[in-house]
Amino acid sequence: MRETDKSISTIGEELHFSSIHTFSIFFKHCTGISPMKYRKHSRL
């Protein structure tokens, strides 16, 4: 997410998650923060 402008939902689809919600839950479980927070903080 640091190196692309693709939407979070597009990234989730490309990774074959059934929904953006499922992707967000998985991402937060692995990183401790939501995909949107991760993207926001990685671009500072």
C-alpha cells in the first residue's frame, strides 16, 4: 500500500479476499492497524 495508489478494496480483490471487510479484519489482525491508517501513516 505504500507503493501504489490502488484503492484498498482493489488490493483486497487482487489478493482474493471475499470482501473489503474481510481484508480489513485480516490486515488489522496482522499489523495491529487498519489498512487506511497504515496507508496514511506510511505516506507521512
